[in-house]
Amino acid sequence: MINNEIINLKDSFENTEHQKEQIKKEIHHFIIPFYERFYSYLKIPSYLFGLVVVLFFFLLHFGIATAYNHSVFKDFSFMVSLMIGFCLHLVLLATSDLKTFVINLIELSGNELDEYREKFVFILNDISNYKLLKYGLFFGVFNASLGIFFGHWYKEIPLILSLVIQHFVIGLVCGLAVGGIVIVFKLIAKVSKEHLNLEFFNPDHCAGTLIIGKLLFRFSMYTLLMGIVIALYIHSSPWLYKGIDPIVDFMIMLWMFFPFIAAILVFIFPVLKIHRVLLDYKFQEHEKVRYKLKELSNEIIHYKETGENDFFKYSLFKNKFDHYKMIDDYIAKINVWPYDVKYSLSFVISLILPIVIAILSKLVSKNV
């Protein structure tokens, strides 16, 4: 009987791995965003591709600024090209993480291959080709418009055009990230409605849902990193209407904090339903095990009251009781959020640290 169970587990594992491999081939062959196509032609790592983009925009802007005797380092405009390359690198990493997530999610979903394609691979298809471009164009135009609203500090038209174009591009890249976040929300919402293949003995201590927590942690961290560089640029740039127009000051603060708010939403909001699923699962499993513990406890008490002296029988009851007690203790340790302490602490520290540094630097500058 034990051998049959081992064989069944082995067959199940091999079948799951085969399904994952099949999905992987389909995703990498058919689901390719437009920005990934350009990047794949160069056949270089994403950080090098980001560096190429940085150099292109930096050299262009630096050349124009030098021709008009402006320093891109004094006015912090050199940061825009850095942001474009850095954020593009993060978007490429996030795209890879999202594909990997959908490949590995089939085990938790409990769906057969065809059903899984229709439910989850279909949603992922929203990143293919130019489908994310609508988000990029919206945020690109909006970001470029905000730059004009804040007031460009250059008077020369070529330099103004250079800033407008770069503000549009960084907005477009961040818009692609927002589109990816929307797809993540859709995927997690779909997962939470499924009859998940939860396992309290799963080594992740989240009944197998840590895969969800890892994805949301990474997306929230990417959003947070984007937010830090964007906030640094907005705060450091000599906007023409900054400190003059209260509406501009309000919009500057709002645009600086937007990525931080988005990071918090990405980390918490999608998993609220998963949290409820894990709570119900933990409660139900506890009920089953504790009902069995109560039965065994009554049997042991009854055995002692009868005065029987059958050591084998008593050992059988005791071993069963200890076994179920061990299961009960293990279930008690299940996280009811798809995160472990490491991810939660890392996110909180990463969120609070830049805010604390910004507040301290503000206080220091006031006292100087």
C-alpha cells in the first residue's frame, strides 16, 4: 500500500513537471511583449539593455545641454536617463517573474492543463505584443504634461523638447509596470476563486501559497525602487513653479508618493481573499484533526478506566494521539497570509527606510 502511494506521488509529480514544461514552451513562444522583442534581438542581460538605453538618452541630453552651457549634473536632469534605463530593467525582471509565476501556479491551482490554459494563461496573454502600450501611452502623456505643469527650468526649445521626450519615455515605462500590476491583480483574483490544492505540510509554511507572496513581494519592491528614484528626481529638480504655486506643490507631493502607495497596495490588497481562504483552510484542518484527537483522547481515558493492561493496545492509541498532535501543531504554524516573516519584514523596512531618511535630511537642511 505504501509503495502504491509512493508510485502515485511520483506519477503526480512527473505529470505536474510535464505540464509546467508544456506551459513554459507555450508562454515563451507565444506571449512576448513588444519591449521584450526589441530586447531579445540584442541577446544581452536586462541590466545591460537598460544601460544601453541610459547611454542613448544621457548622451543626447548631455550633448544638447553642453551646447547651451548647461550642466545636467547641477540641475539633476541627468537622472531622467538613469531612471529610464533602471525602470526598464525592472520592468523586464517583472515580466520574467510574471511568466515564471504562471508556469509554476498550475500545481497550486489544481486545474488540468487545458482548463489552466483557459483560466490563467489566457489572462497572461494580456502582456503580449502591444497590449500593455495603452497603459504606457497614458502615463507617458500624463507624466510629460506634469513636467510642463511643474515648470521646466530651461528656456531653450531643444532642451525643453529633450526633457519632454524623456519624461514621456519614463512615464511610458512606468505605465507598462502599472499594466503588469493590473494583470497580477487579475491573476490573484482568479486564483482566490479556485479550489486550491493547499497542503499544510508544504515546506513554505503557507500551505503552498508562498508562490503568490513571492510574486507580490517582488512587484511591490520593483514599484518601491521605481518610487525612490522618481521621488529623488522630482524633489531635487529646480521646477520653475515649485514653492510658488500651492497646486503645483501638492501635485509634486502626490506624484512623489504615488509609487509608494502603489507598492503598499500591491503587497497587501491582492492577497486579502487569499488570506480568507487560508483562514478557512486552517480552521477546517484544525477541526478535522482536533475531532480525531478528541476521539483518541476518549479512547485512552476509557482504556485506563477499564483497567486493561494491554501495552500494545495502549501504545497504538498513544502513537496515534502523538501523530495527530504533531499534525495539529504543524497546522497551528501555518501562516494565514501568503508571506513568511522574511518577506514581510523586508518590505516594511524597505518602505520605511527611505521615508525616514527623507524626513531626517529635511530636518538637517532646516537646521543648517
